[in-house]
Amino acid sequence: MNKSRREFIKLSAIGAGGLVLANPLLNAMIGQVNAAEPMDASKIKRFPTYCEVCFWKCAGWVYTDEKGEIWKIEGNEDDPHSNGRFCPRGTGGLGMYNDPDRLKTPLMRVEENGKQTFKEVSWDKAFRFIAEKMNKIKEESGPESLALFKHGSGGAHFGKLFKAFGSKNITAPSYAQCRGPREVGFNTTFGSNINSPEPVDLENTKCLVLIGNHIGENMHNSHVQEMSKAIDRGATIITVDPRLSTAASKSKYWLPIKPATDIALLLAWMNVIVSEELYDKKYIEQYAYGLEDLQAHVADKTPEWAEKITSISADVIRQTAREMAFHAPATLIHPGRHVTWYGDDTQRLRAMAMLNALLGSWGRKGGFYFPEKAKVPSYPHPGYPPVNWTWKDHLDGTYALAGSSIANVFVDMSHPDNESDYKIKGWFVVGTNLISTIPDTQRTLEAIQNLDLLVVVDTMPMEITGYADIILPECTYLERYDDMRVSPNRFPNVAVRVPAVKPKYLSKPSDWIVRKLAKKLKLSKHFNYESYGEVIDWQLKQMGSSLAEMKEKGVLKMERKTPMFIDEDDYHEFGTSTGMIELYSLDLEMEGFDPIPNYTPHPEPPQGFYRLNYGRAPMHTFGRTANNPNLNELMSENCLWVNPFVAADNNLENGQEVWLKNQDGVVSDFPIKVRVTERIGKDNVYMVHGFGRANKKLKRSFGKGISDSQLITNVMVDPVMGGTGMRGNFVSFVTDKPESEVIS
Amino acid sequence: MRYAMVIDTKKCVGCSDCVVACQNENRVPIGYCRDWVIEHAKGTFPNVSIELRSERCNHCENSPCVRCCPTGASHYEDGGLVKVTRHECIGCGACVQSCPYDARYSHPDGFVDKCTFCHHRLQEGKLPSCVSVCPTECMYFGDLDDKESKVYQLLQNRNWKILAPEVGTKPHVYYLI
């Protein structure tokens, strides 16, 4: 008990400590208020917002103190995403505002004395430069040759600018690098997408099944809250994960599966449920198409067959299948979120959807509910010009089932090796660090070298900003209006975001940036307002409320108009081509893919190598929070989880720094500390994604830990929808400092 | 009245939200904290389990920190709260050394600081900020003298432990196990 508090906190994150307390002098720099001063309660104000630290977009309140500085951020009790409780990232969101490393002014790439450097420029000069380049691209190859990569609220404003300019080549890595296979897997089964937040009725589930989904480490707020309530109620949790995740540690059954064999387990579960006739007979008979095909398909996929593949005993497979059936239809096989793993991900997600179907949990209490979304009128603007082509023309029918644009295809369209007629010449990158989000960084960099224009809009100097021609500093969500949050949920609702403080430095809201740039492009007629507050106020007034009212409420809840679950006495039509739940997928068959999922073995790590797995920590979102002063202090670097046998075999000690080398010879830029732990098996190693930041301007996070993205050079593309499978990379340990130094 | 905090280790996911919320609420300078989270792992793969625990000042009934304070700055208040009166504290750090839970730190402004169970919030009828922010609702706060209270009920019906019982401090933070 003689360790300091600081080391204790870090324990949960990295194992052995040895970490230095933050320098108290730093506190003055980042605007921390002197704790000895009492606060004048009458001067405290609150402003509604929804969080932008992750995509869950919890609604809450930003409190400012007597000096008008941000004091704290808390959840809004009327909000179904947060229920009045923010997660650590949302609570620490003020660190985004306070971070002294923020982008402060527009920066332009210039050449000085033969060396490229960034120079501070005025907003006006930045806009003139961008408008000129955009018009040149438009003249030479058409407006469609400009592409937008986006993530988050700021991106929506740029989407409108792109459409007004004449390009619908707009994409987000959150599809093909994350949840895309899930959308296609469930859509081909139930005719509905999952979307966000996932419409899972965790609140009422009696049996929760997690396939590599680490709720609690992924801090999807309302789901974490509901899982906790499920634990309280004594619900069964079954977690399939090669690592003892936090969720696994709270589960009745933890199935430490051999990585990359999940489909075999899912098929065996279906074998048990079908052969023992444990499925929901009435539901399947009424709604499902293809039961006989499925029966024949899984007849030989016995638990004994799966045991040899997955290393999960046949007994446990049977026992867990029976337990799922016992609680059905209140059994939920959670679709997860980041599911681009091995390239056959759509099929794995389909197997999960089909298992839900057999248990009758789609549209049933304790399974999946039917979400409803508020209808928000569009602010009036002139029609957008027609476009001559989009990314779909480049693909010419490939990935036809993809429901959204595929970010890696945009990289292909920009790459010098693109021989199609559809070429991308310029990028806007808004709020997404493509260097980390799209695997095969080398290819992304080659595409970037081939561009005529790269505009990066961000709040922080992420790696992608280093390659920009021009960098535009966006202010944080705490300093701006944005579109209302309109997300599907148990009840339709909207949440507003209102600035709590003025933009720091010379940073600006995206809606302002877009309006000013539109003026230079002579597109002002599309952006007919002076402040985005006007747009929201107009929309709210059409809905019978107002911005003034919403400043007091933050969240507007509405009544449902349709049933939340399938009405047992009524006919229910599904959105598939047969109008039924497709256990046998006609869409997949038509596109030439397996209509029922098959297990295919994946490559194993070579001798001396270990599969690289990665995931989330509850206090961080991707790489965007690594430098946040509040969150960095909770976890300032990632560590490498290594089984004690693996550590012994490789002479590694707890806390030792190692570099990693992958199967293609790529060595990590930085070292990572080894965490020797029994929580992981012998065939893989694990790290939290988002560290190893390589931009020196990120002073707090530069060079701390490793970026898994850098080591993901083997990308297995999902033939169904173009997703990028990232879990087939293998690493070995390098204990001596490699010769090459990172230069940035 | 006897204030107590009951923390359910079966529900805690170790997210450390309690730490950030406390830092904001109580303006704890970055680099310091009044509460923290630890993880204990037991067993060998795959028969392994973990316990996650949010820790803080235990507001002990028999507090070494109050006993050793030379100026009386460390003192008890109603409900058994252990608090530090900042202007009476000379920052000698005797209490920091005496606390078996390492729950106190020397504030850069020259006094010793620690968890107050958010006394200022209790006075407004609110819960401590860590309790009210916790996404898993694994923390409970209330009056142990009130048999109707959730904290009393939980200790009646669940298995629990206190930290370092051997040092005889009689802590008032309880962990459900």
C-alpha cells in the first residue's frame, strides 16, 4: 500500500507504474482554476450540448464558472444516450477546449529556403487559396474530382458545401473501417440496418451474448449503463473473446476463443439450436425464409467439429446454446460495432443476425427494438446541381451491397495506379485522422502525394494535418452550434448544441468556415443565414419548439407513433426481398456470395509471431483524446498485453519497453511497455488503439506507446462490401532500439 | 447519521469517470486526484478473474489523519465526514504519511486535500459527484443509521469487505464483492 495514487490509477491502464506526476506548472498553462478560490454559485451558467468526444453523442450540460470559463460537463437526465451520466471522455471533454496544443490559426504549406513549412495565414487568404484550387480542379476534371472524408458534426456542414459545389464523393471511415459489415450482415437477414445507437434492448435482456464486443472498455454510454443493470438483474452474460475483457470478467460464461474462428462457433451454436429444435418455432414459421436450407447447412457443424477449430469445448458450446434458447426471445446477440476483422466479416455478422433470428429476438422485448427517429425539416436552400459521376461508377457494380461509401475506395480513386475514368484530385479531410483510420498508411500517403489539394479541418494537429496544403482550425464542440442530434432510439428525440464559450484562438465553427468559403465559391445562396443558431431555431419552430426553449431543456422527447416490438397479432413485413427474415439470403446469392455463412480458416501466426489484437479503453476515443490533458492523465500510453508464457519465451519483463515488427517487416516508430498478464492467451497480444502519436506538436502524447495502425499492413478486404479486415497481422518483439528514428 | 459509500465491484468497469468528475467538480489540479481506480487480477489463464475498485478517503471512524494533525485542521464533521480546514492546514504532510489508504495529497497551493464526499453537494441535497456520474451506477451513498437506506440494505444483503481492516481505522467505504 505504499504506492502513490497516481500509480494506482495507472494500474488499471498499464500494469506496473513508474509514471511521473504531471508538472504542477502545466496547470496554469491549461487554464485550471485555483482550487483555493470559493465559487460564486450565482454566477454559474449552464448551456446545453451533445458530446463530440465520441459518436455516441450524449446530451448534457456545460457549466461555466464566475469567470465564464468551463467548469464541468454533466449529462442531461432527459437524454436516452446518457441518462444524466456522462462517460469519462464526456466528463473530460473540457480538456479538448483547454488543450494548449490545439490548432490555433489557419496554416498554409509554403516553401522557405528550399524547405517546406507551415505559415500562419489569415482566414481570408486561406479561403482564397482553397477556392482557387477548387475551381481549378473543377475546370480541369469536374467538381466530382473533389472528395470529402469526414467524421463527426463538423463534417455535415462540409457535406452541404460539397453537394452545392457539385460532388457527392463524400465518405466516412466509420463505415468500411468499422461497422459496415454489421449493416450488411443484418440488412441481408432482417432488411434493416443497425445504425447508431444500436437498437438493442439491453434494458430487458435476460441473456446477453458478446462476440469480441468489449462493452465497458468501449464506453458506449447507454449500453454500458444497461449492461450494468443487466448484471444487477442477474442476467446471463456470455462473452466470446480471446482476452479476459472487462465484460468477460463479469460474464457467467467466458469463451476464450482461438482468434479468427468465430464463424465456426456461431455455426455450431446454430447446429445445436436447430438440431435440438430449440428455436422459436412460431416466429420462424411465420417470418423466416430458408430454415430447411439452414438445417442442411449446419447439420455437420457439430459442437465437436467446432471444438477442434475454436478450442471451446463441445460441452460449453452446447450448454451456452441451450442457455441462450432458455432465455429466448429475451436473448441478445449484440451486433458489436468495430467489426472489420478478417475480411469475411459480413458473413460473421450475418451468422450473428441469423442466431438472433432463430432465437426470435429481432423485434422482441429483451432482443432488438424498432427505433424511431424524430422528423426534422430541412432548412430551405436551392436544389443542388446534378453530378456526373460518383464512387459507385468507379466500382461498376463491385460491393453492390455496401450501403454507404467506402473510404478505402476513395484512396484507390486518388492513387496514381487508378486506371479508371473516375479520378479524385483533391481531398477535404474533416475531423478524421486518415493516417490512423484507414489501414495501409503507405498507400494512403501515396494517394496524398498524388493530390492537387489537401485541406484538413481539425481541432488538433493530428498526423494527417502534417500532409495538408492548408490546415483550418475548427473550434471544439463546446464553442459552437451544430446540427441537432437526431438519432433513432426507443423514443424519438432531438438534442441541441449551443456554444458555452467563445471560440479560442482564431479557431472557428465548421458552419462559419463553410459559409465563408461558399462566398468565395459564389455559392452563398445555399447558406442563407448569419449564425447556425438561426437554422436550428427555424427547424425547432417548425416542430413546435424553439431554440430559446431548448436552451432550457437541451433534449426534446416525442411520442412514438409505431409499436416498439413486433405486434404478435399483426402481420410483420421485413425489408428483405422476400419480406421475410432471410436465413437463406437471396441478395447474397444474387451477388455470387454464400447465401448461408461458411467457416473458412484464416492464416495462423508464423513461428515467433503473435496475432495483433487491438481495442478500446474507456477513457479514450480513437487517437483523438490521447493528448486531452484530462484524459491523458488517466491513461497516457498504451501497453502490450502479453501472456506470462509468451513473456518467458521471449525474455520479456513486466514494464519493459519493446518495439514490434510485423510480418511484412514494418517496425513500430516507438516502443511500448509490456504488460505481463494472465488476462490474455498465448497466441495473441493486445493493445489499446489510438496511441503512438507521431506528430511532435501533440506534446503530451507524442511517441507514447504504439500505433496499431502502423503495424496493420495486411488488409483483408471483405468481398461483399469492401470493408478492411485488420486482425490478420502478426508481430514479433524487438528488444533493442531499431536504427531508424522517426522524423516528423 | 453516519455517511457511507458502498461500491459494487461486480458492476464497476474501471472507466475512471469518477476520477475526472471529481477533478472537475472539486477543481483538483491536473496531476492530482482525490479518487482513483485499481485492478486486481487473480488466477492463471483461462481461469482468471479481476476486481475493479474505485478508491478514495474512507472517512474512517478512527482516523489516524485526524489524530496526528498538529493544528486540528483535519477534523470530523456531522455524519462522520473527515475534512480538512484549508486555512488551518500548515501543509506539514503528517496526515499524508499517516493514511493507510494513501488518500491524501499535498495541494500545490500549500494545503492537504482529499475526498470530502462532496460535502458542498450533500448540503444542496445532491450526491457526491463520483456517485452521480458513474455510468454503471456501481456507487451508492447514504446514511447507514437509516435502515431504509440503499447503503444499509446492500450491506445487509450482499457480501462486502472494507480495505485494510487490520489497521483498525473503521472505514466507511464498503466494497460489494
